[in-house]
Amino acid sequence: MTGEKAAFHPGDTIVYGTVGVCRVLSVGVPEAAYIDPKKQYYTLAPVFGNETIHVPVDTAIFMRPALTKIEAQELIRRFPKIRSETLEGESQQSLSERYRASLQSHRCDGLVRLLKTIYDKSNHAKSAGRKPYKVDDQYKKRAEALLYGELSVALGIPKEEVAGYIARVLDPQGGDKPSQNPQSA
């Protein structure tokens, strides 16, 4: 065993790279043919997946603790203050690079900003009679999966109910109907 010290422990809920929310099942040397027996590994179970991931404790892949319920509630209350970016006239390649950078920031407020940017851009395109770029839809789906997945786990509600929850928090008088774009409130 090398001298790596595990930052996470069995039972912890973490965000792993762009996989999303995972539970740490164990820390140690798992029994698998491809594992270096001299290294410590996290055995991770993605909350919204069926696979098991073995990742070295000293990996360069981003990992952080998942949001707590209080942090998730505070983030949702900050949604109206998070502004979208203006990306008009950028090429699809440039958009893809900027969107990828937002995902790889691994910050929830960055995901909210990305979603607001894509929603605003798509609404502008639709009002001008154009279809949104395919790249916008791809990154919107990925950002929603990451953000709503983490909020789901933190709040203890199904992922499908996150948009409605956000809408109710941001507009308590609005009733139970989820908004098309709860982040723009």
C-alpha cells in the first residue's frame, strides 16, 4: 500500500467528474484483474446508474463532496441572481468548448448559468423562427442531469420532481405547476 490518504469514506456522497453523484462504497484494494494491488481505490456507485467504478484515491479526476440539503436550498434561492451569458454569433465549436468548460468547472452555480444561457439562447432562436443548435440541446440535457441529480440527492426527492420543487421555492404563489425554465425566475 502506498501513502495515499483517502479524503472520502464509505457512505460519503460525492460528485465524481462528469459522472455525477456517487456513493463511496469502500476504500481499499478491490478484487479486480485491472487493479494495481499497491494502490488504494474508491469503489463508487453512481446514484443514477448501475455500474461500479473503481478509481485510485490519488486520481486527477475531479471529486468533491455533494451538496448538503442546506447548501442545495441556498443554491436554489440564489438562482435569480445567477445571470446567463450572451453567446450570440459564436460558432458551434466555440459554443461546445464554452459549454464543456462550464460542465468541467464542477460548480452548481456554473451549471445554473449554463442552463440559463442555453434557455435564453434557445428562446431567442425560437422567437426569431430558428431552431436551437443541436449542441445547445446536448449540453442542456447533460447540465440538467448533473444539476438535478445532485439537487435530487441533497433534497431527498426524485430527480423528476426537482424542476417543480425549484419552481415552488422561487414562486411560492405559483402553485404546483413546474415552470418550463425554473432557473429564469
